Amino acid sequence: MTSPTHDPNPENNQVRTSISSQEASSLVIEKSVDVVTPSIGSAVTFTVTVTNNGPIATEATVVDALPAGLTYVSHTTATGTYVITPTDPEDVWAVGTLTTGQSAVLTIITLVTLRGPHVNIATVNANVQNINAANNFASATVNGSSPAPLPSLSGWGLALLGISLLAIAAWRFRRMRDQRIL
């Protein structure tokens, strides 16, 4: 740009600005369960996978609240620390830093203690903005069922069973007696 007016200080004719961009990541969480319809008293294993689609995500955490009807047994993870707090229904997995393309896996073993559907929900967060918050939660449902009943016999069934056992015993007795005579 030119001007007919003389500029006594041409050194200040430039504008400098800095634009800061907020860091962002794309964390995705997935959750699955090994047995969808277990019997009461059975153990089920939940698998939680967090993947960073980029760029780097630091201080990633997963909050996982076990619903009523599921009792914590144990867990395994190679990444971060999973903290169980008996007085707080929301247990926290401190995943830590995930680089682009990196995944972390947590398995949680629980015991089914009540009948009915039990929805286990997990959410992931980090200290940077997430590009797509829609994939920051995942759930898996367990439908606790009563254990299979033991078979039972009616009165007639018991009578037939008794007669059958007597017939077998009589046959074996005769066979043993005949073998001694020969």
C-alpha cells in the first residue's frame, strides 16, 4: 500500500499476528462382553478398547460405572491404571498418553448377581478437545438369567425308575449266580 504522506518510521509498517490453534484428538471407545445372556452366578468379561485416531491425546481417562447386578471380580490392562473405588460407583481407568493410531485395552471380569438387563457404560475423555464426541461412549448389555433348573421326576417317573433299577439288579444277580454254577 502506498500513501502520499511521508512515513517517518517505515519500520513499523508490518502487522504481525499469531494464531493459536487448540489441540484436538479423535478418541474412540468400544466395549464388548463375552457372554450376553449368562446365568446368575456366572462370570462375564467386558473388554474396553480406546483408540486415538490422532493427533496425540494426553491424560486420557475412561469412566466405567458397573451397574447393579454386576459385581467386580478382577481386571487386567497393560496401559495405565484402573482404580476401583467401592464407595464411588464410577471406577476410573487412567489411560495416560495415546499417540496417533495407538490403542489401549482393559478387561474387567464381573459376576452376575441379579436377573434382567444390566447396561455397562464407559466414556472416554482427554485433556484436549475431541474432534468427534459421538464416539466417546460405548456400552455392552448383559441379560442375567436364572440358572437352568435341575430336572425332576414326577411320581410316575420315580416309580418307573425304581422298577427299572430293580430289574437291572435282578438281571445282574441272576447272571452272577449262573456264572458261579458253571
